Amino acid sequence: MTSIAFIGAGRLGATLATALSRRGLPVCAIASRTPDSARRAAAGLPGCAAVGAAQAAQAQLVFLTVPDDEIGPLAARLSWRAGQRVVHCSGATEVAVLEPAARSGALIGGFHPLQIFSDPTRAIELLAGSTVAIEGPPALEAELRGLADLLQMRSLVLPAGARALYHGGASFAASFLLSMLQEAAAIWGSFGIDEGVALQAMLPLARGTLDAAAAKGLAGALAGPVSRGDVGVVARHLSALERLSPQHAAFYRELTRRQLLLARASGRLQEQRLTALEELLTVGATPTGT
Ligand SMILES: NC(=O)c1ccc[n+]([C@@H]2O[C@H](COP(=O)([O-])OP(=O)(O)OC[C@H]3O[C@@H](n4cnc5c(N)ncnc54)[C@H](OP(=O)(O)O)[C@@H]3O)[C@@H](O)[C@H]2O)c1
């Protein structure tokens, strides 16, 4: 069976090493900048040793799970051989950064789990059902798909050169959700609700919205005043937000404009209502719903 090593015993490296080892794969070596990090990650994994990076780089399949800026320099510093597979787990960094390994005859690729790795116990639970973006030549792509299957993850094959758009786009489904909640909490804060109370109230709403999207797709899940063509309600929102601050109003305007795309796609609204909403959202138009 292919020997597997990790270089970089951080949040992702330690989690993935544990998950693969639990599925019976021979994770034989873990290296890290700090030997203690490697020892902690290797402890409890059968047949796995904490080693130096040069030794870990001798495994048949080597994951470079270091911070993105470190991947290229590390790949350039270590020695590789033909037939090895060298893979990074970054979403945003191109696989070409591993070129020094390819020049020695190794196959190079990407294996980016589209999930958050902060608390290791929770991260392992989240792997099953999550997607992993895979990139590499056919033989390596097949091998990485096999790992994804073993972890019960869905595979998404990325074309070369698409990673910045892939990762930038995914931000909207990840950390930008936090910015949405921050905006909501800031607006509620203006009438005295603190962030903890706002989150308690809004997280079930956010989860309900995501569940609806999973069940009905984006356009089908759309609810709220735009979905009903309630121009008066949108006008009242806008005029209150304008009084609060032009920045809040501008953000609301832009998002509501994007919602019109979903409202149109849902086919539920008459053209007349859509036009009235569009006019209301035009910068310079005065909301009348005060
Ligand atoms: N965390 C996530 O949610 C997530 C999700 C998807 C993809 N990723 C990707 O996974 C990769 C790792 O991210 P992470 O969040 O796991 O980072 P992290 O928690 O900061 O861990 C990085 C690890 O690499 C070690 N390290 C740093 N420089 C090194 C070097 N030159 N040589 C050897 N080891 C080195 C660190 O040092 P010590 O040994 O001193 O501890 C640390 O253990 C990144 O490419 C990231 O884009 C992360």
C-alpha cells in the first residue's frame, strides 16, 4: 500500500492524517516546523512517526499542509524522485507551485477540502459529505478521488488555473456569511440589541434559509419582501437604513439588486413588480415608504 506522509502538522494536516489513518491507510510520517507539533499529530496514529521534513518527503504520497506561502519554498528545498506524488491542500494556490517536484519526475496535484478546520474533533466529523476539490494528472486524480471516496467526501475536479476564482467564489459561502451576520447584528445594535442575542435569534433563521436552499435550490428558496414583490416594505427598509447610515443602505441596495436575479429566476413575480423594485433600487431614487 502507498506510504503517506504529511509535512505541516497544523489544523488541516493533523486532521487529514488522523482521518486517513483511521480509514486504515498507512500514514507513516508527519513532519512540521516545530518537532512538538509533529509529535502531537503522530501520537496515536498506528505506525506513524514524527520525523524531519527530508525524511517525510521520501514517502510515496506526500501532503504539504503548510501555510500557502510556505508551499513553494518547501517544495523547492526538498528532494523528490520519479513516481512520487506531491500534493498541497490549498484552495487558492496554484498546483504549479509544486513544479520543483514535477521536475524530478513526481506527479503534482491539489486536494482541497472545502470545509473549515479549526476544532480537530469537529473537523473530522465534518469531512463526510463535504466536497474536496481535486486537481492533477489522470493517475493522481484517480488516486485522490479514491482517498475522497474513502473519507466519504464528494470530489470536484478543478481545471488548472481556476483556483483563485474557485477559492474567491467559495468565500461567499464561508467567511462572507459572517460578514452578513455582522451587518445584521450591527443594524440591530442600533436599537440596543447586543451581538450575542442577535446571533441567537438569527442563526436558526440562517440555518432555515440554508435548509430551504438545499431542498428547493436558490430561486425556489427565496422568501421575504423581494420574493413577494412587496415594494413598500423594501422602500421602508431602505429609508430606515438611509437614516442609519449611507453605508448600510448601499450594502442593502446592492444585495437586494442581486436578489432580483433570483426573483426573476423563480418566475413568481410579474414584470411590473420587478420593474418597480428595480426603480426603487436605482441610486438617487427616493424611497417613499417612510
Ligand atoms: N484550516 C482550514 O480551514 C483549511 C481549509 C482548507 C485548506 N486549508 C489549507 O491547508 C493548508 C494548511 O493550513 P492550516 O490551516 O492547517 O494551517 P496551520 O494550522 O497554520 O498549520 C500549518 C502547519 O505547518 C507548519 N509549518 C509552517 N511552516 C512550515 C515549514 N516551512 N515546514 C514545515 N512545517 C511548517 C506549522 O508550524 P508548527 O510546526 O510550528 O506548528 C503548522 O503546524 C494551507 O494550504 C491552507 O490553505 C486550510
